[in-house]
Amino acid sequence: MATVEVTPAAGTVAVGVTLQLEATARDAAGREVTGGRVVWSSTNVSAATVDSTGTVLGVGAGAAAIVAIIGGMNASAQITVTANPVVSVEVVPSKDSLKAGKTLQLTATPKDAEGRSLLGKAVTWAGAGAATVNGDGLVSAVTPGVANVTATVDGVTGNAELTVYELPIAEVVIDPRSRVLVVGDSFRLSWDLLDSEGDRIFNDRQPDWSSSNPAVAALHEEPFNFSLELVGTGTTTLQATVEGVTGSSELAVIAPPTLASVSTGDGFPCAVTGDGIGLCWELATPSGHGGAEMLWPRGPELAPAFTTIEAGVGFRCGLTPAGVAECWGGRGLALGGGSADTSSIPAPVAGGLTFTSISVSASHACALTAAGAAYCWGLNSAGQLGAPSTDQCERDPCSLEPVAVLGGLTFGSISAGAWHTCAVTTGGKAYCWGRNAEGELGDGTIENRPEPTPVDGDLFFDSISAGGAGDTPSGRTCGVTTTKVAYCWGPMPGDGTSFPHPEPTRVAGEFQWREVRSGAAWSCGIVTTGDAYCWGDHRRGQLGTGNTAASLVPALVAGGHTWTALDAGTASQSCGLTTDGIIYCWGQLLETRTFTPIELPGQP
């Protein structure tokens, strides 16, 4: 290469208009040399700029040298930029219609006297009437009517006229939807108006409300404030009518329930009443409706729904009185319905099996048939299903419906941990499978096991609990023997040490245990006197001891309660049920952190 040539060597360009330059390298004989990288630059960017392709844009009146460098050699073109005022602004579309609640992107193009589009100009948007517009020209339709939108460049304005329309009301949706509520509660009502396309209608039209049974639910109407007071037990149909369209909600109001069980899950607990009604908390702190709402997840059916409910990470599963497993939630891969689809209401697990017990976790679920056969579904990334799987979920092996656990063992209980599973045979022997990086399988190794593997030691168990964190692959396991002694394996087993133990390790103290539950990074249990003890991580108050200190041995849960059941969650919360039938929780409750048990809102 001997020279570099820029063509044209000189030129004139108007402000806002572009000019294309070319750079050519030549050898000493004048022949073109190809393959060299061209680096472009401008000596006066206030007059003209140039991009990597050699396209020059006029920015302001003046002059600039546009330089091209190839292989260390350079040449330039002298560019003169002339003034070029904006004479018009074209807005596209200039006329259109838009449904209320929808958006439309407008574009504005400034042009000179010759009709050329001018680049690099700032546009100022403004809107008036039935729509608003942001600084990028995105129009939001607000209410039926006409909207005038303007785009201004250098004092010159273009405009667009938009007609905002609204479809008639096709559906009135009431909140609360069909659910079980507790007598004595009261809350504000809300509603949505939908058109025939399922879109929300935004306006201030107020419904006419009615309750078919005022002795159960009494309405209180004030302008823009409608509330419902639950004054008696029974059922009622709540109706809201707007412009001749009526929406309804079937409500069952029950007496303050006697709760029989609790499952903590990821901080949104569920419970089952003594009458077999399943209740789940929408919030773990007051919702503004006089306490957290207890939601019955079966929609309009007003009959007892579940004998047990287990809360996992992002999903829930329950057993109906007929033994059918039904799951719901946002973690579709763990619902067992044959696909990865999510479900906001309980949907039966595929396969037509019936079960006597069920356990759920962060990644999967397992259940036992009446004959003691174990089935699992969900993720199988570490072998936690105990059987081969052919589906793919989140790039990991999984099964979207129940698969039979290998080994042909007959189990009396089963527990799904975050990434592993453990079960006790009808003869009292413990088996575990899945992830084992911290010794959570208790077989004396840290090797993952894809099928049931015996837990070390000559121990016989009444119960077992597999735990672990839902957001990170960690695990722990605890069990209570037939002699009421508690053993744990994995990290912080309760013997005063924190390092992982790959074999059963006796929990410190001379307690007689009724049950022990493994959480994300801690464990809790109830002794035969009804006192509760916890040990392990305490950064968010999961031990409930009233202080912030972690404990490597069982520490008494504060409050002086006598407990009948408890559960250590997969997030940062523990919950328990007292002999008074009241659920208390401790740890991280949404935005609140408590180091002692507090009553879960929404209870009598």
C-alpha cells in the first residue's frame, strides 16, 4: 500500500442530510489494495460526524475534514455543511384509532424545503385530550374521545389525530372470587370490567352490589368504597352489576376454623382444618383487609377439599378425601399434570393414581400409595426422583408426571427435600436418594444416588424429614427413631458442630422427640412435653429463640407455647400449630423479620 484516497475529496452537505464517502488504498502502481480496515473520524463533530461506514451527517453550519486511516496511512475530504432549516414535521400515523388502555408508537420525521428527511434532530412530544404521549412518541389511550398529539422540531410542529374508543362491557369480575372466608372479617371490595376481547375497561363506573344472603355477608356502600362484612356462617352469592352486565362470586363463610396441620413452604403457609377444608395464606403479613386472607384454592366448590396440603417453593399440592393428588402454582414442572404449564387452581396429577400421603419441596414432589409404593415427579437434576426420567425441564432431566421409584421397597412415609428425597420403609429402615454433596443421604459418602440407598447405621425410624434451601442446591435430613431419639445428617446436625456429617448423628440433649422437621439451613422439632426446639442458621430469626445467635444444638423456641405440629420452611421462615389451634410463625415474614413466634394474621 502506497496511498489512501477519499472520494469525493470535497463536498457540501446540508444540516440533517448525509453524504457517503469511500476510502481506497492503492499500491505504487495505482492498483487497489483490498482487505484493509478503515478508521473514520471528523475534525469538527459540531459541523459533521462520520460513522464506521463513511457516512457523513451534517450537524451544524461550518466545515470539517473527514479523515480515513488504513494501515497507518491517511487521507481526508473537506466537507462544508450548510444551514438547512426544518420546514415540516411528518407524524406517522397522522390519523388512527386506538382502544382505551392500549398503546401506539408514533414516529416524527423533520423535513427540509426539498422534502428530504433530516436526521439527528431532537423531537418534543406533547398530547392533549383522550391520550397521553411519552418522550419517545409512545401514545397511551386513556379514555374514549379524541386525542391530539404534536411533535415539534426546531420550532416546527407536526400533529396526529387519534380517536380513542371503548368496547362495551362484556364481563364484571369481582374480587374476592369464589373462596372460603371466616366470619367476623371485613374487607374492601374491588372489581374489574372486561370487554369482549378480555381487556380491562378503565373508567369510574360504579357497580350496583347485592348479597343473596345478608345474614351471611352484609354490604356497606359508600362512594368509591364498597366493603363486605361477614356476619354469619353459610353461603351467599355476591353480585355486581354495571350497565346491565352482572358478575357474581360464590362465597362460603365458615366459623373460625380449628386448624389441624400446617405447612410452611416458601413463606406462604397452608393449613387444613379439622373439617378437612384446605386454607392457604395469600400473604404472611396483614394485607390491608384486616389481616391476611386465607384462600381456599378450589374455586367455586363449597365442600371440604383436602385431607392434607403441602406447601413447596412456588407451588402447592394436596390430597382429596378420595386420595387424588392435586397441585397448583407457578412452578409448572412440579405440578405433575403431564406438562410444564402452570395452574392457578388445583389440577389433578396425571396417571390416575391415588395416594395416602404427599410431600413437596423446591424442585419436586413425591407421594405414597396405599400399598406403600413411592412415586415422584418434577426435576431430576440430581436423581431426586429415584427413577430414570426422559423429559427436559429448565435444561435438566425431569418427569412431568409421576414415575415409580426404583427398588420395589414398601414405604410407610416419604419426605421430599430441596434436591433429595428420603423415606422410611414399613419395617423402619431409612433410605435416601438424590443430591449428596453435603452428606444429606446419610450413606457415609458425598456421592449422588439416583435410586434409594440405605442410610448408614442399625437404626429404625418412625419418621424422616428431608430439607434444604429452595434457591441453592443444599440439603439436610433428620429422623426420629422408634425409641424417640433424633438423628440428623448433613450440615449442622444438632450435635454442636457445623460441618457436614455424611452419616446419622445424634442430636444433642436427652430429649424424647415426637417429630423433627428439616428446613433450608436449620431444623426444628417437638419433644414429648410439647416444647419446640430449633438449631442451625438464625440470620433471619428461623430458630424463634428471641435472639440473633445461631445455635448448633437444640435451643428452646420462645413464647411458652405448647405445640402439636410444626414445619421448617424452604425459605427463611418456620411455623407451628399450638394446642390452642393457632398457627404462629417466626423468621422472615415478607418485609418483617421476627425472632420470636407471632400469630399468623387472619386467625380468630
